[in-house]
Amino acid sequence: MGWRLFISMCSIVLFLTSCGDDKTQFEKDIEKIEDYLASNNLTATQHSSGIFYNIEEEGSGGSPSAFATVIVKYKGTLLDGYVFDETVGNKTSRFELYNTVRGFGTGIQLLQRGGKGTIYIPSGLGYGRFPPENGDIPKNAVLIFEVELVDFIN
């Protein structure tokens, strides 16, 4: 009976030590964002959702709700600077916030009408393991959005 206990204890120790070193994808993404901010000498605030944000221009006139239709100018990039989507010139895009990736919707709600900011989105609050089929965004990619909230309708 003693050898069975010994083997069981060894199995438990091996299991616990092998699990302890693994970081979750969220933890890896937070580390990537923090490294990106540090290496680019940027500061940002971490929201309770996990996104990081920096408001460059405050704006005024209130903030959109989670179900608002927003009119924005934006540029979406990956950490390596690759631009995967953007509005060009004075053009704007119109979105229902509930139809965007969660991190984008959360970040936009932190802006006021006319405000500008940058949102750093961990992959789980972006496209995660299921990016768009066009191939521009890899699996588990951290997203960066430079956004201007032109207007919104709650």
C-alpha cells in the first residue's frame, strides 16, 4: 500500500509543478501590452476589463452606452505596427458598439463626444482564437486602436 501512496504523491507533485509555470493567454497579452508601452515610452491606464487606454483629448457631451451607435475615426494596428483597418482622411465609420469586439466597445465608452484616445486590447477581448477570415489579424493578436469618437446615438 505504501508504494501506491508514493506514486500518487509523485504524480500530484509532477502535475502541480508542470501547471505552475504556464501563463494564461490573458497574462501573456497583458505582459505584451506592458512591454509595448514600456519600449515605446507610453503610459496607459488599465481598466478593470483588462484593456489599457490613454485618453489624449477629453471631449465633452457625455459618453456612449454599450448599445449606442457610434460614429468614429480610427486606425487599428497590431503590436508590430501593421495597420489592419482604418478610416481614411475625414471619412468616418458607424458601428453599433454591441457588434464590435468587447475591448473596442469598452474603450469607446471611456471617451466623450469629440474625445480621442488609444485602446490596447488583449486578444481575448479582441478576436482571440477566431480572427476574421481575411487573414490580416493572427490568432491571439493584441489589438491597438487609435480612436476619435465623433458622435454617438444612445
